[in-house]
Amino acid sequence: MTEPAPSYLADVAAAYDGVADVYAELFADVLDRQPLERALLAAFADLVRDVAGPVADLGCGPGYASAHLHGLGLDVFGVDLSAEMVTLARRSHPELRFEVGTMTALDLPDCTLGGALCRYSLIHTPPTDIPAVLAEIHRVLVPGGHLLIGFLAADESTARVHAYDHRVAPAYRWAPGHLAEVARQAGLVEVAQLVRAAVEDERGRQAQLLARRP
């Protein structure tokens, strides 16, 4: 029997449907302004390029990160909750595959992906549901496959995870070490962390967690 989808998913999808055009315009060139993230994406590409299986951009939005990974030589496709975002991604990047779906129940067989990217897409998942999502990603990664997560960093000394006022939908900051521990409990081994200061209009420190399925 198929489990019902978590109720928050419909709300997040509707919120992003409503801002899809504005979001796509706002973030079209965001990677041009993020040299550290580009470097980590290049390292991620090097790690997964020779691993069997494609790369999934989970929460792909309008597809800019999918296109960037494709430009690095990866076989990549995108998945997003928002049908409007998927429509924009298909229009902007017709050479790539994009589909509507959810990280809570990926329409993929076990051990399918060489890599997965969650670039600021897990932030809308309630903390109690994160272990199940990471377990689902673990399920679809091949042994040796890598996961790269982008998120806003909470302060390790004050709160391991807390909600913040995101402009589109409820969202959460994570202490990088705590998220790494939750990933470990889901069977994923930490490879690296990157935390940097906010720049320009960013709303706090930016974090990246790279993990691997053993």
C-alpha cells in the first residue's frame, strides 16, 4: 500500500508555482556569483563522473544547476515538486529531462543514481521528515554514489536546527555537523563540509555538505 504524501508537499509546490517566473529570473545567474559553490560542484562532478548511473538534481527549480552539471559532463536530470518550475526548466533546457516528483518517494529503482544534488531544496522539509528523505536518497544511490546538499547554516552553539522566515515557504537552517550526523544515521558518510559567510542579499551563512553512500 502506497503511503500518503506528507501534507506540506502540496503547500510548498503551490508556493513555488506562484513565484516560478520571478524565481527563475532572480536565480538565472546565481552560480556566476558563487565561486566556492562552483568549485564544490566541480569536485562533485569529478567524484561521480566515473560512477555508474546518472545524477539527479532533486528540487531542481528552473534547472540552472542541472544545466551547470550537464556542462561539466554529467548525465543529469531534474525533479521538482512544482509543475511550473518543471515547465520553465524544460523550456530553458530542452536538452535535459525534467519531471514532477518528490524526494520523499523517488520514482527510481534501488541503486540507480551515481549522484544526487539537493541545492537548497531540503530546507523546506520539516526536520522530523529529513531522516526519511535522506534514507530515500541513500536507497537510490549506488554504492560509491555521492550526495551534495546546499542549505543555510545554523549556529552549532545555539541551535542544531531552527525555522526561519523564508520568502516562499517555511524553511529551516541546520547546523552542518548535526545534518552530517543525521545523514550518517541514514547510511551516508560525510566527505566534506563548506561553510561561508553571507554576501550581498543572502540571509545568513551558506553551507554545503558532501556525503557518500559506502
